[in-house]
Amino acid sequence: MTDFDTIPETALAWHRAGRRAALATVTQTWGSAPRRVGAQLAIAGDGAIEGSVSGGCVEGAVIVEALEALEAGVARELEFGVSDQDAFAVGLACGGTIRVLVEPVGSALPEPLLAELCAARAARRAVAYVADLDSGARRLDHSGHETRFRMDRSGFEEESRTFVAIHNPPLRLLVVGAVHIAQALVPMARIAGYDPVLIDPRAAFGSAARFPGETILDDWPDEALAKLGLDARTALVLLTHDPKLDDPALEAALRSEVFYIGALGSTRTHAKRVTRLTEAGFTEAEIARIHAPVGLDIGAASPAEIAVSVLAQMVRVLRQGA
């Protein structure tokens, strides 16, 4: 599994356990800031912490401010300059400035709202936490921030004091066909932040010896996809060349909101695939969602190069929408 922070969940658990809790969130950065906007730190009333807003540069000061905010029961906005020396200690070439919002749970951040946020995260539903720092109003949005959701980009709305924190489900990559390309693609995808799952009912292909430490399902692809579920934070790549395996998975994907569908095969192979899907009742627009031949045209020759082209295409579709 890729890392999926549980900072909001931790803050909620601490609050409910009577330990009191505050959430600190990076709202703005300038220069070479250690953490991106939206990064969070949970602080308990007894001083326990989880997460980070600066990689260690200003955590101590944030904790002090958070404990004072808990006593006062009101939110605080903090600004810190990170020196070049402190930045270098956490792996950055130069320093910068960060602004942090501290919200005590139960007062500035209502417990029911935090619980609803955690429930959406658990259900793999994208959600935006919206805070009006002038009025103090807080709400959750499940739509209306399409660019922010696509780019995983938290931040202030233009020329306003409304901060939007994006909470997206972790990215997943489902690979049908445990072939040579998959051996290169899966570790590359994990580095890029995806949680990969391999699907192949052929035991000789989908073995732990060929994919040590990976999640491998030996179900038929359509059955595996039904178990895993398909959503807008999922990419599907088909590498088998076998219609018996690929087509049922394609049909399931085309009926879902997966953000990327890629299928290995030549132009001729894909033309036959299009014919089969058309006969199965799919429209031209639906079939056009399939990227085939899979990957960007970079002249890739080896399995590893093809994997690079596939991952690059996935990122382009995710971030640019095409």
C-alpha cells in the first residue's frame, strides 16, 4: 500500500477519547517550503503529535500555539519563516515561508463535520474541506472544485479568505496481466504514489516469485474489478492481449468513472477490440476513453520503456484531463 495519512482520523479519535485535539494545516507557502499546502499535523492536548507541517522545522512552535488554541477554543493563523539552515537539515536547498491554520476540534472545527470528513475518506469519496477564515464557517463539498480535485491542489480561493483543503482517496493502479511490462510498471507506479494491484488468473504469470511483495489476485479480471470497486481515482491497464481476459475488464471499466483505461496491442488489435465493444453496445465516445496502443508515443522498445510511457500517459490524463 502507498502511504495514506490518517491525520484527521487521529485527531477525531483523540478528541473522542477526551484527550482534546487540534488540527494544523499548511495553508500557504512561499519559497522552498518543506511540506506542500494541505499537509497536516494533529496535536493532542497532552502534547502527542502525528503528521507534519514542515518536516520538523517549526513543529515545536506549532505545538505550543496549538495547545494555547485548545485552551482558548478558537482557531489561529500562524506564519513562519524557515531559514536556509533549517531547510537544508530537512533536505531542501533553501528556506521559505509557510502559513499554518490551527483548528481546535470541537470548537473551531465541529466534531460532526470532522466525523463526516473521515467517513468520506474511509469510503474513498473525494471531499473538499472549506473554511471561511473571516466568518469562521466550515463545510464539506463533494463537487465544485474539479481542478483542485484533479490536481490534488489545496489552497485559498482567488482573492478571498476561503481555504479549500482537498482530501482525495489514494490513487490506485489495477493491472490486468502479470507480464514483463507489469514487472517494470508496478514499482514505477508505487514510486509515483499509486497503490498497485495485479490481476491474473494464470498462476504461472501472477506468482509471488515474479512479483515479490505485491498484491496479486488470481480471479478473472471482471470478478476482481467487482471486488475492488472502480472509481475516479483508479487507473486500469490491460496487458494480456487476450480478449477473454481483457474484454470483460474493459466493459466493467467503461461503465465506471476510472480516470484512465489503457490497453496493450497494435492498431490492428485495437480495431478488432473496437468492433467487439461496438457489438456489445458501447458507443464511439465510450470506446474513445481507451488509450490504445497504451502509453505515450515515445518510441519505447523495452518493457521498462513501455512502462515509462504508460505511467507518463496516466499522469497526463490525471492532471490535464486528456
